Amino acid sequence: MASIIFTVTIIRKDKGSYFARADELSIAVGPASTQRGSLKQLKEAMLLRLHKATEDGTLADFLAAGGYLTELGYVPDVRLTAYSYDQQTVELPLPRRKKAA
């Protein structure tokens, strides 16, 4: 069985509001009340998208757009493995505008 590995970014918008994104394939879902829930939604959305691409005959193009090798040809069953990385809030000061001389 063929499988696909992709990177998942989980973003917390508000308390109890999580969004998940498959970085390589530009698919995002949410909101969900937990990180696990957002990951589950993303896996389901990915499976639907991959199966639709398989039915349409566009799976190779879809995967190639995400940077995957497409020499696999037709993939009858899809098994997903997601690596989840928590996202942290980063604060940077904005540069000040220089005053005109």
C-alpha cells in the first residue's frame, strides 16, 4: 500500500479554536475544539481530496504540485501519516519609520 507523508501546522486562533493545514498540499480545515480534532478533520479532508484526484485521473498532477515524486502512477489505497508540530506565537517589533530630513 502506498502512503504519503506531509507536514501539518496546527494554529490556535482562540481558546478552543484550532485550525490545521497540510503545508505541502495547501489544504486547510477548521475550526475544531482540540488539536486532535483539527488533525482528524485534516486527515479526512486529505483522504477525500486524494480519492477525488484518483477518480478524476489527476492524482499525479496534484501530488506533483505539492513537490512529491509522481512516478508511482495510480495509488489504489491511500494511508496518511501526519507529523504535527505545535505552532508558537512569536513577537517581533516593527521597524520604525525614519523621519524625513
